[in-house]
Amino acid sequence: MYAYDEIDRTLVNERVSEFRDQVKRRLSGELTEDEFKILRLQNGVYLQLHAYMFRVAIPYGTLATNQLRALAHVARKYDRGYGHFTTRQNIQFNWIKLAELPDALEDLAKVGIHAMQTSGNNMRNVTSDQWAGVAPGEIEDPRIWSELIRQHTTLHPEFSFLPRKFKIAITASDHDRAAIKVHDIGLRLIKNEKGETGFEVLVGGGLGRTPFIAKTIRHFVHGGDILSYIEAILRVYNQYGRRDNIYKARIKILVHELGIEKFSREVEEEWQHIRNSSLQIDDEVIEDIRSRFTYPAYEKLPYMPDELRQAAADPDFEAWRKNSVAPHKVQGYSIVTISLKPTGGPPGDATAEQMDALADLADRYSFGEIRVGHEQNLALPHVAKRDLPALWKALDKLGLATPNVNLITDIIACPGLDYCSLANARSIPIAQELTRRFANHELANLIGRLHINISGCINACGHHHVGHIGILGVEKNGEEVYQITIGGRADENAALGTLIGPGVKFDEVADVVEDIVEAYLALRERPEELFMDTVKRLGVEPFKERVYATR
Amino acid sequence: MPLVKGGKIMGDSFVKLAVDTPQPEGGDILVPAERFLGDAEGLLEGAGKVGVIWPNNRDIVELVPYLDRIAAVALVFPTFRDGRAYSQARLLRERYNYRGELRATGQVLRDQFVFMLRAGFDAFEVKKQADAEAFMQTAKRYSVFYQPTGDGRITALHRRMQLRHSEGVGT
């Protein structure tokens, strides 16, 4: 956990007063909607189809229980009793009133939560691995660096009016859970031959209407140089990124148009000017940030406690444990993923009651800490294995023990036409229907790891390009039509999916997915061959044939 | 459009010339980059001070040879959403050590003041009278800054180090 000090608290409070003043000036008419728009966006406030939507940052996906309770409070007091966790470690409230926003922000500020730069053309919430600090084999906790970068990018005087939004993600594990290759800057924490911490820096990844996988711009940037290197990238982008066309304004287009070699030369030149400046970070600064992260006092616990052995007789518990419980770096502990994808529910939603109850469970079983992942699920990062049976029972009562993590019903979806003013098609109802079709846990387990991603428009908030099965809703002659891709992935082997053929109608989407799954089950060489591997081995063709043979 | 300098609204001694306006006898002038570069020596020989209006899509390096002889650089915000001039401002102040007047022009609104001050601007052609009047109050909105810039305001990281060391002395 990162604990704000007086300096961080002061800044967040100053931001709340500033926003209160901005809202007041908007309500009095002193600010036009055009002038106000960018100010509210800089504070995470969108105008959606039905109401204002408020997006709150959960930097690098770490929450303390008092923070989760504050989010529940906002859901209850200012919204309709629920919140929606997004793909970038944010939470959104969909029914907030403009006049009440400053109060909601003030309530959140009391527990060190803010909404700065969760939208707008600036540097967005810095995201990381939701298993940071607890994943076995991790090089070091990437949240220390995430926090350093969070501070540096907050209210940056030079880069608050960029050509377009700018997203940074950090991972420190071999398995990339932070999707760094689809970010504007992706940072992979590594050690050099001297054992010093640094980063492989990737640039120009992103989805949207022109998807790109990020390219490596530098194989090693020393940790002490990371702020100056990021600043150099941003300075090049701020000056040369396109501003004539919103669809070509992301850094990925600049990198693509210049080519990575020319772009990296520009960055290198700029970096040499600012490398040895006050942007240099020494060990003492890193230690200071590290000292404000607290880690649990783990007990010495057995690898296999009796409680777990006894509970193994219950097949429902075992199904959940095998699916949702992952190894922890400390013996006797586990990482528990909490699926926010119940059968028939909108992906990523949690009610205020669930959030409060989960905070209680985290206090009891996870040293008061909760994590948020880009898959729109939550996690309890430090659960003693002996507590797993009791935790499972409690989660089950709350409807939070669906054993479908990483399975076909663990769907990532944007809000789509049900909420979003940009959407062309519905996303949530497609997700809901798919969770019903594949509700049988044995079937889902038989299929194995399979990620479905759904976006309701080309802006790709549901990351459909990198779904194993990607579903993109578009509008054609006043009708919702869905394009299906397969073979995408967002991890360390990130790839964009391939279109399987003509779009299909809303009512046909679930049938098509069933066809693809059936084809996979028939085509896989052995049960361990995952959907992704079968697609890789055989290509799109056999799936295409199966889907379109009868259509 | 009110001009704010040194935190106060004041009269503008500079007269803005277009590309083809005849140069007045004496008096301070602000000229577009194109005109300035076309006749820099001629303009600089005049009696008054010379300032340059520099567009946000032109490399500031072209102006560097003249920086010690010009009195003002006016950078342009065609809309408040276009942030290129922030980079130009920091480069002028921090890389090229420009110490003359650095003026923000175009769509300059209250909620950009803090960013502009931090980037090195010290003169502001403010679009709205009410915003100009609120300048001092707005400039004081923040007391905490996370990034080091040429304005010299102490950063949060630095302040923490100071606190650490001062605490260390007593213990």
C-alpha cells in the first residue's frame, strides 16, 4: 500500500478546490460548455448518453479497504448504488450530478483517491500488474516506479494539452498482466548485467481504429533516467504529434509515420539534453517512495494447511480454488482473483454492498488490501491458504465466487450503447448472453483459457483487437452489426486478431461464438492445446469455414 | 484584451505589426516570426524594443541566435487545447536561457495560468477581463508541484528529501 503524505494530500485537496471553482463557474455560465469540457475531462467527467459519467483513478490497481469503502459511499450517495471497474484500473460511476461532483471528489480525497487525468488529452492513470509485489518470480515491485511516474505525470505543466490521450503501463513479471504492448508507453522492468534496475521501453502501442503493437524504442533505460526518458518521448510527441485529425493524433501514428528508427533518434537527441538534469532520480528518492509502501507482516505458514485439505472434498470449493486462486511469492499464501463476471451480469460491475463487504473481507483475510486488474476483476493479494475455505463461503454469499477467471465467460466489455455516447452498438447485452450460453462450468473448463473482448465502437475500449475472440459492434444501415476477429492477445506475445469474415447481426453473435468454440474443440490436438494455440497453428480459415458454412 | 505582467493588469508598450504593416518611428514592436527572420538586423536597429510572435509549429531553434537582442517572445495558443507552446516556452527558458519577456497569446484562460507560469511565461494576454482580474488568486491555487521546471518552484520529491534530512538532524 502507498500511503499519501501531507504533500500528496495537499495537492489533491488543491485540485478539489480548483475543480469546485470550475464547476461553480460553469453553473453560473461564466464558462462555456466548450471551455468547461476540457476542464471536466481533466478530472474524469464525461457527458454520456443519459448523464455525466465520473471516472476515478485507482493508480496501479492498488486499493486500501478505506478507499474501497469510499468508492462504495460514492456509489451509494451520488450514484445508483454501483460502480463499473474499467480496463485501465479505474472505476466509473454512470449517473452522477454535476453539482454534486465536487463533494464526491472531496469525499474521495479524504482517503487519498482522485480523478485527475482519468480522461482528456493528457497522461492518464499509470497502470500496472494487479499482482505487483506478490507474484512469484517478479523482479521487483513495479508500483514503486508506477508511483514515481504517477507523481511526475500529475498536473504536468508541459504535457497537459497533448495531441491526444497518453497511457503508460508497467510490468515486472515475465508474464505481462498489464498489457504494456498496447500502451503509448510500455515499461518492462528488468535488471542489467550489473544488477541495476531499469526498463525496456516500448512505445506506440494502442488499439482504437488504428491498432498497433508497441515497438521497443530502447532496450535498457536506467531507473534513475526513466523520468527524463519519458519526458523526452513526450516532448517529441507534444511538438510533432498530429493535431489536425483526432484519429491520427495518438503517438502510435507519429511513431508509424516517422518509423521507429527516426522517432527514436528524435527522442535520443532530446534525451541527451535533459538526461543530466533535475529529472535524474537517485536511490534516496526511490527509497523514500518505497518507504511509503507498506507490506504485510506475513506469518510462517505451512504449504498445505489442514483447512485446505479438508475443504478439498467439496467439489464447488475445488472448482473455485483451481480457477481463481494463484500462487503467492510467500509460502502459505495465495492471490485470490474475484470475478466480477457473474452469469448474466454486466462485466466489471460491483454494487456498493459488494464493495463494502469485500472491504471487510480484505481487512479480515488480505491485510486490508484489494487489487483491480485490467480484465475488470478484483483480487485479494495476500490470503493465507488456511483462510481460503472461509473466504470462498463469504464470497459465494456475495455473488463474488463465480469460478470463471480466464475462461470464456470472463469477458472484457466496454459500456457500449447502453451508456456511451460514442458507441454504435450494444456490448453489455452481448456479454450477458455469452455468459448464459457458457454458464456450465464444466463446459467452460473444458474449453480452457479463452478471452472474449467486446467493443461497442471502433474506439475499442473493450480491447477487441487483442481478444482471443474479439467482437466489434458497428452500425450499418441503422442496424448493429458485429465483426468477429480471432487470434488476438494482450500479453507478452501481444498480437492483433484477424477478421474471420463479414459482420453478423446482434442475435447471431452468441451462435457464432459457439460455432468458433465447437470448431476449436474439434480441431485441437489435445485438451491442453489452448484456443490461442490452435488458431496459431491452423490460422483463421477452418474457423471461418465453420462459421460461414451455414450462414 | 488585458495584459497581465508581474501579476498585474497593465498597458502594453508593444505595438503588434502584421507582416506588411509599415514600421513606426520608434516605439516597441511585436512582429511575426516570418517578418522578423526576413529582416532581423533592420528591425533590431530601430529605436524601440523588438519582440517576436512565434507560431507554435515552427522550431524555436531558428530564434536562438537573436535571443539576447530581443525583448519579448510571444508564443501562441490558437486554442487552449493546443499545448505545443508549453514545450517551446520551457525550451526557451531552460535550454536557451532566454530571460526576456515570455508572453502567452491566443486563447489564454484562467485555468491555464498555473501551467503557463510553471513553463516560464511571465506575461499573459488574457482573453477575458474576469480571468485577468483573477490572475493573482489563480496563480496561488497550488502549493505542491511534482515536476521540476525552470520556474524554480521546489518539487514534492525535493521537499521530501529536505524534510527527511532536517528530521535526520534532530535524531
